[in-house]
Amino acid sequence: MKVFVDSTRCQGHTLCSMIAPDAFQLSEIDGTSSPVSEVVPPELQDAVREAAQSCPEQAISIEE
Ligand code: SF4
């Protein structure tokens, strides 16, 4: 499973990193999110799916 964040959509709400803190990191410059690793380890996949569904900007996409 891979995860991507569309930086043009991300508004830095931080929701994804609250739901999956080990999978998303926030930029110290503009607060936008990016995956810690594009390839998601198995133990983080459920949290990443939840984060993708919770993103208000639909900025997170997943490739199963
Ligand atoms: S929840 Fe969506 S908009 Fe908010 S920081 Fe994460 S990717 Fe960006």
C-alpha cells in the first residue's frame, strides 16, 4: 500500500497526523502534510485509511 498527499490541496488541518502520527509529518514551514514513507507498513495501514477518509480537503490518496 502506498500513500500520497496532494500538496496543492492540503490546508494543514493536521487531522491526518493526529489520526496517524507515525505516517504523516507536518512541514515546519507551512504546516502541510506529507507521508513519512510513501510505502505504508502493515501496522499503519488502517490508520492511514482512516486519515484519508477524514481529510477535509481529500488531499490524501491511497494505492492498494
Ligand atoms: S488532513 Fe488533509 S488537509 Fe489536513 S493536514 Fe492532513 S492532508 Fe492536509
